Amino acid sequence: MTDSNPKSWFDRAISGCFSVLVAAIALYFAVALIEAIWPYLVATFAAGSAVAVTIRIIRARRENRW
């Protein structure tokens, strides 16, 4: 059977506010997590970039030899 009694506007407003609250809390924890691991992410990216540049330089020097 279908529900013939739709939600009132007050119930919909409360549901919307609760959804916004849950989204804000989830965003807060996501940002906190990224802040906690940010130095490790930057260090990993820097080390990977340094390795990639070193490999490119070594390959470029070997290809230019006669």
C-alpha cells in the first residue's frame, strides 16, 4: 500500500538539517585525516619525483652517447 500521509514540512526540514549536520561532520573528519597524513604525502611525492627525475637524467645521458 502507498502511504497516503506525506511527511509534514517540519519533518522534511528536520531531515534536511540533520543531513547537513552529518555532511559537515564527515567533512570535518576528512579534513582532519588529510591534515594528519599531509607531511607523509608531501614527502612521498617529493621522493618519487626525485627518483623519476634522476632516472630521466640517467636515461637521457645514456641515449646521447655514440
